[in-house]
Amino acid sequence: MPARLQEIRGSRETSESVFLSPFPVDSVARWYRSRFDALGWEIVGDVTAPDGTVTLHIAREGPPLWVIIRTPPDQPGTEFSVIGAAPDTTAGPES
């Protein structure tokens, strides 16, 4: 899926990459659904908001991912964010 990186944001808990694609929201969402399925990820949440924003919650062993796909307010195409939860590196071994 052709897209251009717009911004990278992060915190101790998450990392977010924001992209812009020339394709419509439904095409980007369809591509992500098929791609994650092919890679063995499970889509545990797939919600379309009244404004057309699609939020995918994807999981497998390890930290989950979220993909938020929306129409940007001031430009053509689709903006989408890929958000990953950072692994907990402070947890010690179980006793």
C-alpha cells in the first residue's frame, strides 16, 4: 500500500507512525485486514465510526497494535496511524 510517512510520535508506552495514502479509507482498511491475516495476526477489534474512521485492534503474542484509518480534514486521500504498545521492560521474572 503506497503511503508517505508524515510523523512519528512516541512515549514510554506507545509508538505511533502517521502516514498519508492517496487511496480511500475503505481500500486502506481492506489492505490492512488482508495483510494482518496473511501474517498470522488476529484482528480482535474492527470498528467503523459514524464519521467513517476505521479502528483495527490487532493482536498476537507480544504487544498489540492499533491501526486508525481516517479521512484527513484538509487534504485528499487517507491518513492512518499505526500504534504499537511498547513491551514492558520493567517487569522482572515471575517467582
